[in-house]
Amino acid sequence: MAGKPWWRRYRTFLAASDTLVVGWAVTLVPVIAPGHPPWRDVTVPLGFALLWSLALVVSGTRDANVLGIGHEEYKRVLSASVTLFGLAAIAAYLLRDPTVRSYLLAAFPAGVGGLVLSRWLWRQWLHARRCAGAWSARVFLVGDTARVSGLADALSSVPYTGYAVIGSWHGPAGGCPDDTARAIVRAARRLEADTIAVTGGPDAGPDLLRRLGWLLEQTPTQLVVVPGVMAVAGPRVHTRPVAGLPLLCIEAPRFTGSTRLVKRLFDVVVSALSLLLLSPVLVAIAVAVKVDSRGPVFYRQARCGRHGKVFRVWKFRTMHPDADRRRAELVAANEADGPLFKIRRDPRVTRLGRSLRRLSADELPQLINVLTGRMSLVGPRPPLPEELRHYERDVRRRLLVTPGMTGLWQISGRSDLGWAEGIELDLYYVENWSFTLDLTVLWKTARAVAGGRGAY
């Protein structure tokens, strides 16, 4: 293989960045923060910086399998930092040293915030490089034609994840597993692949996987097995060794319990605070809507919530009052597929309404729906009653959770996304929802709204 693997170069950058952040947190912050006198003995901050750096290494925050995508990298950074500072706080309490305790209170938030921010900035840089065709794993696919084609399409649609397909195996079927494995490895090496991904098929059985594993021992090439179960990720998937076999255990999605309670409490607190803080903005928009065109300030539309129960969703009015009556005239101009109705330059939208839609400001009154429990901050898009009549059995699983003001559909393209793609994202959310996923969606929503892409 030519050159050093991307992750080795990348984690060198992370190591240097982590060292700078940790050094800044344990030396500069206590010095400049009020009430924190400069250290007379530099061995204490130096020793703490070394321990913090060691904790980041021991916790695997720079392991290749957590870099570049997912939440595990951030979780490990937080876990290592919290554990270290917890032990330090206990030691400070036992030693009854108030200076150390106040020092920890200044260094901990600054250091953790700096580490998470620097990791996020490095990840954005890495994603940009990957989208430009660099710093990605070179993947050689093995499996039947249909599965290889599907996986190749899926990986190419998200280049920032770092898997670039450079070839696939199309050898004869029914051959000797040992000969097939050797031929696959030779083909992968000719293409300088650093990852072999087996997608399954009649010839990609246990014997082939075992021999591929043996041949790739003591080599930098990674062997990846793509399970047949799709759209399931995160904590629902567990590997359990039984009779020498690695069984992939998939737990059923849970829509009740403590996690749901935490989600509801978060919705109530955030929606109430948002309504309070944004009240001047809401009043200003309401006045602008009233002045811009005749008609009511708010538009209340029937939508289907959890288990299909109909409720009224609140929005600032962005169309002329006769918009519903004029819909029949514009059916031929519909640009959306499936039961959706979308027109990029809808003549029914008011002048102010276009600006409100681009910023998604027309949806701010939905915070009322969130506060009353009809909606959540994050969840599937609430469908219209007429859309519900077109739902197949699988699609109705969207109704198992409370609909949201934003969700995976909205952050992945908003109105530019097709019906089938949007439904797939909503179903993925239903199957894998978690509080961490909600926080990620909220963060990406702010970026999507700021960009204005796909809003009309």
C-alpha cells in the first residue's frame, strides 16, 4: 500500500490539537480566571496535563474506528475527561484544598469545551477532504451483484463517511473458498484497497470469511462484513458469542420508559424557554404578517400525530387566504412525488411568506404544539390526513412516535428530498431514536436553516 493510512495522519493532528487544548486549560485558564492565583509549583498543572492526555489515549479517543463519523468519538472524550476530573475532585476533597477545587472548576469546562470544539472542527475539515476525494478508506466490495451495487450506491451518496469504492469481485461462482479468498486478496492488493467489505451472497459464506480473515492477518487491510439487516444502528445492535458464532442480536425499538420521559421533559423546558426568549421576535413577525397581506396572522392546519390522532398545527400564515381553494388549479404544477404537494415558486405564497419559509420562521409557533405535547422538537414530519390514506403498512410505523418540528427528513434536504427518501429517513429515526440523535438533529437543523437550502 502506498503512503500512510489516512487515520494515522489524522490522529497525529488530533494528538497535537488535544495537547494544545489541554495545556491551555490547565495553565492559562486558572491564571486569567478571577480567584485563581498563578501556580507556584508548575509540577501540578504539568502532571495534570499529562494525566489528561494519557486518559484520552487510554480511552481510545483516537481509535481509527471512531474517527470521522458518529458520536462515539465525542462520548469517549467526555468519558475520559469526566472520569479524570471526578477522581481529581475526590482527591481535592480528601486533601481539603480549596485552591485545587476552584482550579478544577475553571479548567474542566474550558478543557472539555475546547476538546469537543477542536474535534468538531477537525471533523469538518476531514469531511471536506473526503468530499473532495481524499482521506477515505479504499474499499473493495465482495458479494452478489445486487448487494454490491446497493452498497456502492449507498456509500457514494455519503462521501463524507470516508468509504470510497474502488472495485468489486466478479469471480466465478461455486469455486473453492480458499482459491476464491486468495483471488479476492490479490485483486484488492492490485487496486491498493485498504478495506475489503463482504456484503453476503451464496458464495460469501463462513468459509470464505474465515479464509479472508486468515489471509489478512498481519496486514493493514481491514475486513468488514456488511449485515443483511439494514436501517438499524446504535444501541439496538449487540454481538453475542454463542457456540463459537458471533450472533448479531437486534433489540426491539422502545417507545416508552425513562428515555421517552427525558425526551418529553427536554421538549417542555426548551419549548417554554424558546417561547419566552423569542416572544419579541414572534410579536414582530405577527405584526409583519398582518401588515404584509390581508388575512389572519396564524394558519392552523390539520395534521396527524402519534397513532394517527389528528391535531391542529400552528404556523405563521405564509400564503394568501384563498390558498386552499386555489390548490386544485395548481395540481398539474406539483413538483413533488408521492402524496406530497410542493411547488418551488408557488404563486399563493406572499412576499413575506417566502422569507419566512426560507428561514423556517413560519414554523416557530409550533413550539406551542411542542409545549402541549402534540409535537416534539425532533421527530418524523407530521403528515396531512389525506397523505395518511396513501400509507402502506410499513410507512405507518412513522406514527409510533410523536411528530417533530424538525427531523432527519428536514436536515437532509428539506423540500428538495423525494417522498421515498424522506420516508426512509423517518423510519430510520423511528427505529433508532435516542436523546443523542435528537441533539444531533437539532444542531444540524440550525445549519440547514442558516444555509436556506431546500426551503420553499
